[in-house]
Amino acid sequence: MFWTKKYKQRKSIKELTHHIKSRAHIDDDILSEKHKQKLSELCSYVGKIVPDSTKSAEQLNVAWDRSRELLPAGRYHIIREYADVLAVAIVVAFGIRALFLQPFKIPTSSMQPTLFGIHYIANENETLKKCPELLEYPLFSARRAELTVKASGYIDQSSIKYFSRYMLADYTSFNIDNISYTLPGTPSKVLSYLHFKQQPPGLIEKGTQLCNGWLSLGDHLFVNRFSMQLFGINRGDITVFNTEGIIGSNGNKLAGFYYIKRLAGMPGDTLRITDNMLYVKTKTSDKFVPITELDERFKKIYSGQGGYHGHHNGFSNGDSATYLGKDYETLTVPEDHYFMLGDNSLSSADSRDWGLVPRRNIVGKASFIFWPFSRRWGRVDYTDPLPVKTGQFKAPHGFKAMEMQ
């Protein structure tokens, strides 16, 4: 009993001292000098209380009563304390975001199969086939997309409707022969992954399977802003930059403020694309060499596996690129500028279309994919190509190997 009583009094002294000092610190800007002096005297008084002395219990009661007089709780004081903690947490989070790590969502398919934006995953994906349905979204950001036509008919264009569930997930509904179907994604995204026998779709026969897979929200990653300040950026780095001041080949500003591409051309490089291979003559050399000889990370882009298909002079719609659009055409990168390419060369609007990226626009380097937990999860650009031949590009869906990721 003696030891317990002494412990409780020591604990009470410690709590009261902490309470006085913390409140005095929090309210420092609104307390008068006289009030601060009284709090200092009270704190000194508490510090002189000896646990288990004959008068210690009475002294503690007096001190607590005095603290309540000098530091009344006031209205919503608990909410205020939590708000202070929350404000500090927000400031720290924004500081980390501004100086070190910035979250980023892949917006398009231009970096596939290294990084994926919103994309369709075919039913050949063994991981998702084995995954319980309730875990498909939290683990892989995937929603089931399966449609087998129940009755022959045409798509009723007037029936196409876009809606959102829970303000998070996009869905599109439409009718075929007055039967309604609903699939994940915006109307344009749904039409991009439906496998029609002809374009535009004509009569769709009963039993036709238009899709059998999943729609994924794509990769969410952290961008490392700090290491670039120490070590700079290098050829082969997957880089995030803003599009301020960059004008597209159509004369308009680029859609979207942030882009992500792979750095292919350094200041002083002379570039050309011949036979679907990017050749580089560095500022210290007098001859062109394949880019695969300058950085190992480019070798998988020319592997012909998992959807990788090298670099091209044009795009999937048949248009030639504005820059390096011919086998013999060259481009020299000026100082403080970089030439950026998407890994999905046939479907990437990159420096071949809108030109060079100034050094001031660079935000940082892609660092770590934190969601979804796909085969790409973890350090960016460290995943080997899927061991499946890329094959031939087939409009409008591209390479089958990419749908298997």
C-alpha cells in the first residue's frame, strides 16, 4: 500500500507538470505576462512536492485546483488539441511531398508494359483468376469486366450512359437488343476494350463474348524529388515532368500538367530512329550506337517480350512522328534539355510529337509502385518482361501480351 500510494502521487505530479507546461506553450501567444508568471510559480510549487510526505496529498489537491483556475478547459478543448495535431501532421505530409516523395498516378498507357494507366487485363492473368472476388479491387485495383451477348442485335448509341458508384468507380451501361449491360470504365474506355469482330460494330450475334477480364485503375507510385538534386538524372531514368511551356504538334498546350516518360536523349546527343531502333551519337563520340549499348535498361524495350516492341518513327494510327519521323532524320538535343520517350512507342505522345523537355520542368524520378500489388509492385523498372512474345500490333487493342499483365 505504501509503495502504491507513493507511485500514484509521483505519477500525478508528473501529469500535472506536463499539463501546465503544455498548456502554457500552446497558449503562449494569448497569455499575459502576469498569467505566465503565475503558471511558472505553480509549476515550481508542484516540483517541490515530495511524494508520500504527510502533506503531499493535500498539496496535490491544492495544485490541481489552482491549475483549473489558471487554465480553464474552455469549450471544445479536446477538439482543439486534436486539430492542432492534425494541422502539424498535414504540414509534415505536405513538406515530405514537396521535398522528398510525391504520389503520382499513371494517367495513360504510354509507358506500358513498364507502367500501366487504366487498362484492360485479359482472362489469361493467372494471379487474378486465383484471387477471391472481394480482394480483386483492394489488392489489384481490378473490377470484373465480362460480357457475353444474350440476344443478337446492335448497340443502341442513345442508350450509352456513364455513371459513378460511391463517387469513386466509373461505369458505363448500354443496350443491345433492349437488354442492358454494365461494364467498368468510362464510355471511351469500355469501347476500347470490347472485342468487336468489325469496326465500327455491326450486328453482334447472340453468344458473342465481347470481353472476359478485368479493368484496372493502373499503377500508383511515389516520385523521388530529392535524389535528383544530389545525383541529377541519367539516361534510362523514368522521369516525371510538368508540361508548362511545352506545345504539341497541333499547336496547343499538352493535355494534363504532369507526364511520365523514359529519358532517352541527354544534352548534346544526336538521335535517330532506324529500323525501330534508337541510335545515339553522344557529344563525346563521332559515331551512332544503339541505345542498348549506352544503358542496360533499354534492352528489355527491344526484347520483343511481354509487349515491348522497340522505338518507332510513327504511331499506331499510321502517322509519322514530328521529330525522328524518318529513318534518316536526326535531332541534336541542346543544353539543359532532354528527349523523352514512352516505352509503349506506338501509342505514346512523347518528344517525337511535341519536342524537348527543359531541365526546369523535371519534377523527379519514379521510385516505388505502392498500389496495386501486381507483378510490377515495388521498385520501378525492376520487373522483367512477361515471358510471352509481343507479336504483331492489332488495332484497336494493341498487343495481346499487354492485356495479360
